[in-house]
Amino acid sequence: MTSPTRPSRRFRLSLGVVAGSAVLAAAACAPVDEEPADAAGDAAVECTPDQLPTLTEGTLTIGTDSPAYPPWFVDDDPTNGEGFESAVAHAVAERLGYTPEQVEWSVVTFNNAIQPGPKQYDFDINQFSITEERRAAVDFSSPYYDVRQTVIAMAGTDAADATSLADLAGLSVGAQVGTTSYDALVETVDPDEEPQVFNNNDDAKQALENGQVDALVLDLPTAFYVTSAELEDAEIVGQLPATDADAEQFGLVLDLDSPLTDCVTEAVDGLREDGTLAELEQEWLSEAADVPELA
């Protein structure tokens, strides 16, 4: 996100040869009336539908992929406001002053959304992790979600029945080495049990399926995908408590140097400060998706 550059103003002064030095001296001492920023045509963008320079005047266009999966969206319909990311997007739109009738959704694939070049959206929401590499091609809002770490296990096992960290004590729990999942495992799960370490998630999933490990720690988005699309009999046990490790964060994606970035960020910040983001996370990721916290 960059600040707008104010245009410099050049003044040309024609002076006679004889009176030149006198006029210059007077000009140097005279007070200068600076033109207000608004008059210079470089005022900050007002965060209202009638002022925001959106793709379509008076309309906020939000992009996401299709199909749109739960618990981020419900019934593959971003327009209904159901599911965590759909609800967040609608809350941001409302905070900016847009009614539901003033919001349009655009289908944008994950890869196309973060490629350089013209965008088909004003902002895009699709579980985009904020990274410095991506910042070279797009803008991000402030984060709307700190990715939580979760435990998954095969259905019918002792690990799957766990409702607390104490229930995992003595069980074999693993994670991919060098990840925030591994950091969370070391910090929160039974310190007396040596964690199982895997070079990649494929090896970890195979070990879980074969019964070589009782449970795995994965970030929540990965856990949703693994338990719904990859391991038929696996299920999410619960979320681990937040740790001191740097969390992966999701942000809304905007065009690089978009004039909307500051306003969208302000909207996200407001939703965090008034507790809306926490409420939506509880509603759609903890309750609706049945992912309790393991304390």
C-alpha cells in the first residue's frame, strides 16, 4: 500500500533585468499561501459508495472462486451471506455503506486473482494468505482471519473422541516439520510425548490412515480439505489454543496500489475492533463447522 504522490507545482517568474534582484528578494520574504490539498485535486478518497472509484459506479464487485466451499461459503452461493468468508465480505460491504443490492459477485479463479494486471473485482476473498511475495503483485487489506491450528484423527479412535488437550496426552501426534502446525504442536500438546515429524503433509496423511500416528496437527483450511476430500474417515477433533508463534493470516486482495485499499482496510479494522470478526468466526468456523477449541 503506497501513499498518493502529490504533484509538484512549478512557478515561472518573468523578471526584468534591472529589477530582478529586488523582486527576488521580496519574493523570498513574502508569505506563501499554500493551496489546500482538496483544491489541488489530490484529496483522500472518501469511503462512501458515491465517492469510491469502484469498477462500476455505485456498485461493489467482490470476487471469489467457483465452486465456493464450506465453511467459507454455503451452498456454493456467495451472495447469501452464509459461511465465514461470505459473511465477512458482506460485513465489509455494509461497513463501506453498500446495501446488498449494491453488491455484485464475480467468479475469479484463485491464481488469476493474485496475478498482475487488470482485475474483475474491487476486492477478492478466497483464503488468501498475506505474503511478501504476493504483495509485489497485489494489495492486501489488514487481516480478517488468523489461521488456527487444528487436530484431525480417524473416526472411531481415542484421538477422535478427545475434547481437551488432556485427552491427547499419551497419544502419538504429528505434523509437518518447519510449519506453524509443528510449532503449535510443540507448544500446546503433551510436552512429555515426542511429536511425530513428517517431511510433508502427504507422508503425514498416509501415516494417519495407516494407524502409525494417532492424530495430526494441520491449519484449519487444510484440515477442512483433508477431511472432506482426501481422507474419507478422518475428522476434525478441534482447534488448538492460540500460540505465540507468528500466525498465518488471510487478507482481502485488491489491485496493486488500488485507491480502495485504505478504505477496505479501515472497514476490516472496524469489524475487528467491534468484535464482528470474532463473532463470525465463532458462528461459522466453531459452531456451524463443529470445530470446538481444545482447552
